[in-house]
Amino acid sequence: MNTLSKMHAPASERGVVLLFCLIILVVLLAGGVAVMRSMDTTLFGAGNLAFKRDLINQGELAIAKAMREFQTSGALGATGTTSSNLPAANYSAIQLATNAKGIPEVLLKRTNLTGPDVVGNAFTPTGTPITGSGGVTVRYVIDRMCNATGAFSSIGKSGCVYTPSKTETSSGDQSQLATPGPSIPSPPIYRVSVRVDGPRDTQVFLQASFTKPE
């Protein structure tokens, strides 16, 4: 009888070991699933960053094109051409109205772009959008930061955002002063706003500003 009891004891111990092995395997399986999900999330995030970077790179084509329009051979390069709207070049001589994020309302329409400027006039750009690679379409508008059409020298500095000269700024303060500046007009500021439409209804918005003496 004693011999039989000793022979049955190892069978009971083997059952306990098997139970612990099953628990360890379940824990390892759960850990493996968590690692795989983490890797998938990381790869998905990296893919989104690369996709966004590509859209930004293609959006910069519009900024480069807008800058070319202000060169001598461009549509806005001749003296006086920036005094009035030029829809064919997507140019508004009056600052365009924007939403709370600073995006011109004209760019918020999916197609048939049109939107108001800051004084309520409708502006409809007619320039051809830029066709990028991979099904990307780039649309842009250029607006002069003024509240009226006409030459900057005629509108006056009270009606435009401009680059202050050294005589209009005090030490440590680069803001525009309320006192009249010199008779030589400072350059007005122009803004380029870009919307990039990518695959799967993705959108990226870009903005840049620059000055050009009139």
C-alpha cells in the first residue's frame, strides 16, 4: 500500500506544473499581442508623419509659384498691378476674411472657391490649381494686407499692415507706432495661403508672408 501511494504522488505534481505552464503561456501570448499592437501603432504614426511631410513639400510649390508672380516677368511684377484684384493670379488687393484659425474663408470651400474680403466684397480666384503627385491638388490665394484697393502710397499706413522702418520703432520694441512715419513708403505685407488636398480626404494648410516695395 505504501508503495502504491508513493507511485501516485508524482502524477499530482505533474498536473500542477502543467497548470503553471498554461498560465505562463497565456501571459506570454498577451505580451506578444501588446508588442505587435505597439509596433503597428508606431508604424502607423510614422506613416502619417511621412504622408504629412509629403503634402507640406508639395504645398510649398504654391508658395514658390506665388513668389514668381511678383518677379519682373510675373503677372504681379509690373508697377501698379498689385493695386487691384487679379483673380487669374489668385490675388486680392484687399485682405481676405479668415476663420478663427486664420485660414481665408475662400479656401474653405471644397470646389468653386469664393469668399469675402475684410470689407465684405466677394473674391473668386480663377487661377488653375497645381496638380501634384499621388493625386494631390494644391490651391492657393495671395492677399495684400490692406483694407482697400489702390496704391499703398495712396491708402496710407493706417489702412495696411506694413513693415515698419527703423525710424518708426523704438529700442526693444518692434511694433508699429501710431505716429506718422517718414514720407518714404514702407513695403506692404502680402500673405500666401495654401490648401493641399490629398488622398482619403486629407488636407494640409500652409501660410507665408513677405514684402515687396510698390
